[in-house]
Amino acid sequence: MSRQIRAVLIDLSGTLHVEDDATPGALEALTKLQSRNNLHIKFVTNTTKESKNVLIKRLHKIGFKVEQKDIYTSLSAARKLIDDRKLRPFFMIDRKAMEDFEGVSSEDPNVVVIGLAPDEFNYRNMNTAMRLIQSGATLIAIHKARYYKRGDGLALGPGPFVAALEYATDKTAEVVGKPDASFFLSSISDIDCDTSQCVMIGDDVRDDIGGAQAVGMLGILVKTGKYTEGDEKKISPQPYKVVDNFYEAVSVIESLID
């Protein structure tokens, strides 16, 4: 049965690619999707290990034809929040991502901002963050993913480190990336469509699929990236569809449109 689909939101790492390699059939499938008229495509990602410029270079190197204006990252959401509130962050994010926070003052920090930063997750920095929060600084998690997929297997995401700070300080982090509803709504704010006309494709059942479906979107879970057997049973309602990869997800969307 055809359905009015006006926008497709696509996760990047684990869905379109894993590090520098495209997932099976992803290059062809994205080209096919991009050739459809009147279909908006947004790339929505929680990645915090690299700035938008570094990310776009990686995607182009793999072979994806993606424009920077169509990428909405959790870093973008975090920067907007920092600017709007005039915050002075103590950053725990990867150095390759700091480009997106150029001009932000970190003098006399009043907030701890944490993303995926393996080289920054050491005792000294965690202790500094804890002391700031205990002294009144707020805690902002760019996202709280439990783990992500690397070329050598699954690896800890920022979520466990955020949880450690929450436990030590008895404070709750404010999350700005997926699965926060405002993240999904902001990503389509420039598109004339309702959330029921949007489809989200991703490999994270909670952050991608659960978050999207909570605001009324359809969620298609792919079995690439961080997917592990039985993930689809971890949320309610379960994903609209579970498919092997992005190529098959595009086939589902085509069946909905045609």
C-alpha cells in the first residue's frame, strides 16, 4: 500500500558506513533514493568524534554524494544550546570535533559537555567534571549511546561515562542528541511535513528507532553496525521493519511510496 512519505532520515555510522567502508549496497541505494523527486533526505547523526567538516570529507572519500546542509548532528544541537544559554563548557569531546565549537569560551566553566571522546575519558578529566558538577555546573550529554561499532568490533560509547558522572554527583544529564524528541523535530524544521510522513533508518534500536517512533515517525532498523540479535524486542512498539542493511531499507521505502 502506498503512503505519503516526504522525508527520510538516515543515520550514518553503522547504517551507511562503518569507519571508512560503506555497508553492503549502501552507495547504490542512496543514489537511488536521492534520484526521487519530492523526497527530502536528511542525515541525522549522534557522532561526536569529528566535526561536520571532517565527517563530510569521510563520506565523500567513501563515495557518498552528501551535502553539508543536509547533515544534522548532535554537535549542531549542542552548539545551539550552548549559544542560546551563553554557557561556558568544560568539554569532554574529541579534539577532531572542537572545530564545531570555535569561539565558545571555556573560562570559568558552568557546564560539563560530554560526547564520545576515548582519549579524554581519563581519571583526571572525569574527576574535574565531577567536581564542577558538584559545585553547581550542569551536565549536558551530547548523546548517551551505550556502545558503537568500529572496524574491530563494538566499543563503549559516551553513555557509560555519563552514567558514571550521574552516579557520582546524583545529577541527571540533559541529553541533546538522539533519542531526544527536540533533536528529531529540529532536523525536519525546514521541511513542510508531518512526522507521520517521515521514515528513520538506523542501527541503534533505542536512539534511532525508539526516538523516531516516539515522535510519530516510522522506524526501520538495520542489522549492520551496532545491531545485536534481539535488539528489536528492546523497545515498544517494536520497529516498523527490521532489515539486513540500508539497501533493503530503501527497498521498503520504495514499496511504501510506489
